[in-house]
Amino acid sequence: MSVIETLSPVVVRDFIKGRGTRIATVTFLKADGSERVANGLFRPSSHIIGSERGFKQSEHMKAIGLQPFYDLQKKAWISFYLDRVLHLK
């Protein structure tokens, strides 16, 4: 059985902070162990408006290690655990 190496959550957080509103590609492990590649945004641009409730939910998710991510293909918010990221671009 091979061991899959993930990126450090610190490296992932630093990448997210530096990315701003530019598009990113994230490869991560889903809950079932399969890989997922998503293109999208960590922080929405001004035309995607969030509510106060959405902001509170986002902060709670981040506190437990989940990262909200706007998937451009699905046109929906998804999330992934910081400690399950395989690749960032």
C-alpha cells in the first residue's frame, strides 16, 4: 500500500493568503479517499456577495480545519480539509 503525501496545513494557509481573488487549482482527498481537482476562488470577487451568516459559517469551518472554496465549474461553494491537500497551483 502506498502512502499519499499531503501538504502541510501551514503551507496551504500561506498559499491561500497569497492568492487573494485570483483563480487557483486545488487537488485534495475527498472524504471517501478519492482525489478531486477543483478550479476556483478562495475569496470571491466583488460580484459574489455573501451574507453575515455565510461569513460566520466560513469562520467556523476554518476553525475546524475546513477551507471554503468557490468551484467555478460547479458554480457552488465546496470545502476541503487543509490537511488533505495534495497539490496547489
